[in-house]
Amino acid sequence: MALCFAVFACAGVAQAEQACRADLAQLRGPWGETAFEVEVAETPAERAKGLMFREDMAQRAGMLFIFERPGRVSFWMKNTLIPLDMLFIDETGTVTRVHSNAVPGDLTAIDGGPGVKVVIEINGGLAKRYGIGPGTQVRNPTFGDDAVWPC
């Protein structure tokens, strides 16, 4: 019986580790939980291109932008063809600001505020639909051991 319990406990740990992967952003808050399959943009070239020239994006998809160190970041919608919600996230994995429904092609700078380590872009309107806002916790290997929701 103890061996059986140990096997199930190990299987649970393996599933939890498998669920926390670079191409998955899990979000939770008082509204519940959701997840997005994300493309990771961590080099300057990948971040500069972002989601430009995409005509559509799957509902459960997005892009995760990783910056070398927390700071103030700005985004714009040049050559972006679909409306996006931008989730600005600090180094603990906490959403600090949400910009909803960024307008395709708009060159106005969208300021994420100070202390931004990661930005997740998802389809416009989804943050409101799910209740994602400041205080939402994000789980992804990008956030270290001090994350509010560690892997």
C-alpha cells in the first residue's frame, strides 16, 4: 500500500513538473485559472518582431516577451494586424498592469510601467473575459524560486 502511494505521489510530481514549461503561461486569480500556449520572445530580434504581420491567433495562444532585467517597457502595434491585450508582469510573476484591446497598426507607445520583467500578449478582449487584471499570478519557468506561483 505504501509503495502504491509513493508511485502515485511521484506521478503527481512528474505531472506538475511537466505542466510548468517554457511554452505555457498559466494564470490564476480570484476568477479561477486559465492557460495560454505561448511563443517565447527573449532575444532583442524576437521581441522587436513580436506578433507583427499575423492575421489571426488561436484563442488559447499568445506570445511571452522576456526581458533581461525588470524595468520600464513600452510596446506599440506597428505592423500588428490583430487587437491584443498586453499583460505586464513583474519578476515575481504578478500582473502589474493590463492594456486591453491595443489597436492594430497604432504607433502610440503603450507604457507597461516600472519593474516589468515579462509581457504576455493575448487576443484582445480575453483579459476582460477571464478577469485577468493586476494581482493575477502567472506560472512559467521564467520566474525563479521567488515567484508567487513557482514551478
